[in-house]
Amino acid sequence: MRKYLSHPKKAACVALLGVLAVQGLTASAARADNEVEKKIREEVSRRVSDAVSNRISDRLSGTPSGTDTLENSAWLTASYNSLTSDNSGLIEKSGAKFQSDVVNTTFGLDHRFGDSFFLGLSGSYTHADTDVKLIGGGDFKAEGDNDSYTISPYAAYVITPNLFLSGLFSYTYSDAETETKVLGLKDSTDANTETFGTELAANGVYDWSNWLFKGKAGWRFNYTELLDNQGGGDDDVHANSAIVNAEVGYRFDRFVPYFQVQYEHVWPEKFSGVKQGDTDYVFLTGGVRAAITDTISAGASVKAEVLNDETNQIGGAAEFRVRF
């Protein structure tokens, strides 16, 4: 004869399951938030690095009206990216999935000293809304909010007409809040972090008739600290990344359609007992840049992440630059 639990026991079991679900979903939300923050930091580095590369490339390869002799440049890039967990990633294997909308605005100003040295300063603001759900549905979800602010001085030095070195240093402050809701139970966590980062690269530029070729090989380092850690112990983490980039474009008078491939391999700090996700990334970008006037240029692009097993990313960007 089947036995049924009494109402008090049922309530206790439901409460226990709810607490366990909150804990599990909170852990998944924390991992998702870490993925989103990592994407924000790296995307800002890519935007600044691309802006430096485009600025120096204009100087070396010239403009439709001739060589760029202007000493100053101001630029702005706005982008949107949709970031989702991959079905083969650690987050989904743990029974959860996430989707994040990431909006970024990055801007900068630089000056050329003499013929070879460039020095600039950039700033960035990024907002991300993240939804985490248990696979299978039900009243189990978490919502994350992240605001990140970055300041990044950068520099470049031209060695030859086809080769230059570039470097940037960045400081990012992130204010993140995650609210977990499971069977009427709520749990809210805050995570304020600061990150110090660098990126150094050797860049190549080459013109052949109307064909434009660009390449980059570099290294990125990030050091992140959780500011409001309540658990004690060492909460600092760091990661190193190797970066290889290749781009080909074709000049149609003032328009340059281009295609870009970027590969990144990340060496994250390892933690005892914590699984590490996929650390290889390939980004494909297609876009067009246009010289609106001799001193004003603009562009638009679409970028997709095609290799990583942890996340999927696709988005678009618009860029604007003025020289004076």
C-alpha cells in the first residue's frame, strides 16, 4: 500500500528542494556572471585595440586623398552583443542556461608626436542584462545586472612603414547584482570587482594595389579582485591570453569592405576542484569602413564567435572617427 507524506513533511521537503535549487541556481548564475564580466573586459580591450590599429593603419597606408598628416584623432564605437551559453558548456551540463544582452560604448582621443609615436586615452561604459534559467523550465530563474566602467590609456610606435607596436593599460570597475527566484524564495547577491589589464601587440600593415592586409600578434593579461568578498581568503584571479589576428580588405575609392579572423587562447588561473571551461576562441568579423570626407570616417561590422564550447556570441558595431 502506497504511503504519502504528511503535509508538514511535504512542506519541509518542498522547502529543502527550494533551498537546494536556490543554491544550485545561484552557483550557475555566478558562473554566468563571471562569463559575462570576462566578455566585457575582453571586448573593451578588442575595441580599443581595433581603434588603435585603424588609426595607425590610416597613417601608414594613407587615405583616399593621400597620406594622413593630421596629428589628432577622436573616435567612438558603439556595439551590441548577444551572449548565450553553449549546450556543451559547463553551465548547461550543470543543468542551467543563460542569455545576456551586452551594450557597449567605447571612445577615445589620441595625438601623434613626430612621425612615429602615438599616445591616447579611451573610456568605456558597458551594461549587461543576464537571464539564467534551469533547463526544463519551471519557476526557477535568476536575473543579473552589470554596469562596467573602463579607462584605458594606449600608445603605439611605428617601426617601419609596414610594422608598428601597440600597447594599452586598462582599469575596469564592475557593479553586478544577481537576484535568484525559486519557488517563491529569493536570494540577492552583489559582486563589485576591479580589473587591471594590459595588451601588447605587434601589428603589420601592407597595401598591394587596392588590397589592404593587416595582421596582429599579441598578449593580453587581466588581474581581477572581488571588492566585497565576505568569505575571506584569496579572491584574486588572473588570466593570460595569446591573440592572433588577420584582416583583408579591398578599397573601392572611399569604401573598404573587409573580413577579419581573430584567434585567442586563454590561460586562466586554476583553482583546486573547480573545472575550467573551454579556453579557445575564434571570432569572425565582416564589415565596411568608409571615408565620408578627408577627415571623417565611419564603419559598421558584424562579429560572431564560432569555436568556444562555453558560450555563443553574435553582435554588431558602428564606429566613427574624426581627424584634426
